[in-house]
Amino acid sequence: MAKVNENLLSLGGRYLFSEIAARTGKFTAAHPEVRLIRMGIGDVTRPLVPSVIRAMHAAVEDCASAETFRGYGPEHGYDFLREAIVRTDYAGTGIDIDEVFVSDGAKSDTGNFGDLLSRDNLIGIPDPVYPVYADTGSIAGRPLRYIPCNEGNGFCGDIPSERLDAVWLCYPNNPTGAVISREKLARWVRYALENECLILYDSAYEAFIRDADIPHSIYEIPGAKECAVEFRSFSKTAGFTGVRCGYTVVPKDLKIRSANGRKISLNPLWERRQSCKFNGASYISQRGAEAVYSPQGRLEIREVIDAYLETASLIRRTFLEAGLTPCGGNNSPYIWARCPHGMSSWEFFDFLLARAGVVITPGAGFGAEGEGWFRTTAFASREATLEAMNRMKDIIK
Ligand code: MLT
């Protein structure tokens, strides 16, 4: 008889957002009259911008005629998109087109990248954390070292004194919305180079950065190409949560060691892994993603993100007025705050759902340091957010 991967059994329970969906579903079945406001999972609500829609329509038409039809594409993505990414997102960093691997989203890539790492690698994980890094590390049976990110360190974990083989960093951060300064990121890069530590840098939310001194990419830091992989997504940048497209940058200078101490380049290894397990993101999604980089597309997505950021500041203001000291919401769609009246995260989740019909994400779902905290997103409409703040303001005082 086949034997199960015991590591999966040890995960227990449901994936965080599945648990939230289950509790919410149960509540709506019992209270169909309540108009629920969802500020839990970071799912966008605004439609795709016109430039993306036009490009995707044209791509569908391409598929309707034998001359322009596309079947399997290159596993690492079409050059038209890789070129647009390098030209726009990595201008001035020296990142090359064959260092960019297009995929169906950052969730898959962050989950899959562990295939390249030995089982016994000691992995640093921020706490609280986007559950994918921790869960996939546990599924692989890797030792994980949690790095506390709390009010005391501005939700930017301290650089450890011990040697880690790899470390996850995510900025602007999911779930806390914290951002990292160029100086602090440079210190992480120095640590990584000195300790031969691989940085797994998730910058899925970089499009929300508005302060000029906050780095958008780790490759703005000298030396990062020798120690860091970067994950990006069109989900929040361009509303692709349903379309699915993202990419990962694996520089050719980036090397880790084999068991016999040889230096191995990760770029051809990721190409090998992807071509074996993945058949590429769809042509239609990639044409849509390419349109994000057109002058008109860039204007359009900026407007959408500005609107989400306005909603984020509305939430921040309400929380501040209620006496909370929220983190995030300035250069991020997430706002992180302490639960009122000493409630635990799940207590507050259930309480808010029952009393106000508002869905948030309990901080404890992101790790032990998140206990007693909650996360809201700025992706609901302005009207729905205003209504949610009205329903919440007396509860959180
Ligand atoms: C979140 O709410 O944390 C994100 O939407 C999850 C994701 O991007 O997979």
C-alpha cells in the first residue's frame, strides 16, 4: 500500500483562507439576511483595466485562426512579456530576459521553489507569515526557524545571529503591510553574502509603494544578484487573481552548493524544474500581462492601485481614531492591528462576523506572533469599506 507524506498530516486543519471561507459560508447559510463585507483574503474587486481586456480579446482572436493560433508556449514564458518585464520592472538593474521565468502566479512559484533546495536546509521564516512559505516548508519536512516580526521591531524581523541556509522576506509585507528601508534590505543582502544564505524575496505588492525611498526590488541593492531570487505577481498589480500570471527572477550569478561543495547555478536548475513540471502560463494571460506595461496600461493600473490605497488610508484613519495603532496601509493594501478588548484573533474574527457581518483575517492564522492581531484588506469598494468602518468603529474602540 502507498504510504502518505507524514509531513502533510502534521499540517493539520485547513489552509488559512479555506478555514475563513468555511466559517464565513456557515455564517451566511445561517444568516442569509446579513449583507457581508469581505475584507479577509486579499482578492481584488475592480475589473481588469481596458488595455488588458483589449489585449486579451486580441489574443483570443489569435487563437481563432490557424496562422496565429498558439499551442504549448515556452515554459519560461513568451519573450514579448519577458522583454516588457525586463525593460520596465528591472530597468537599470542589469537583469536579463533569460533570468525571468513567467508562471501562473507567485503562490505557485513560492510554493515550488523549494524543489531546488535540499531537505535539510535551515529556512528562516518571518512570523507572522504568508502561510505558503511555512506550509510548503513543512510539507517538505524542512527545519524552519521563525523570525519574530512585531511592534518592537517595526514588524521587520531582526537579522539573526545564527547561519540560515535560506530566508523568506516579503515587502511590502503580507500580512502586516510593513515596508523595509533600503538600509535594512542592504543589511540582509550583506548577511546573505557573508553566510551563503539564499534570500527568497517576495515583492508581490511592490506596485503599492508610493514613498520614493522604499525599494521596489531587491536587485536595487548591490550584491543581491548573487544571493536572491525575486517573486512577482500580476494578481494585485493588475487584478489578475482570476487570470493567473506572475514571474520569478533567478539571476545567473546566483549559486548555491551541492552536497560535495560544488557551486551550482540556480537559473538552469529552475528552468529544468519548470520545464519538467509546468507547461507555461496561457498565451491569453501573457498577452494581458504584456498590456500592463504599455503606456496606457501603466496609467490605468496606477489609477486602480491609487483607489485601493485611498481605501487603505480610510481604514487606517478609522483605526487611528478608534485608538488602535495600525501598521501598513500606506504602501500596502493590508492593514494590521491589535484586536480590541484583549480578544484573541479567532475570537475577534467570530465576534466581528456575528456582530457586524465583516470578514477580516485573524492574525493567529499567520503565525504565533500574529495572535491577538487581525488583518484587513483595502480591496473592497470604497462604499463597502465605508460601511464596514461604520459597523466596526464602535466595536474596536
Ligand atoms: C492573502 O490574502 O494573503 C493573499 O491574497 C493570498 C494570496 O495571494 O495567495
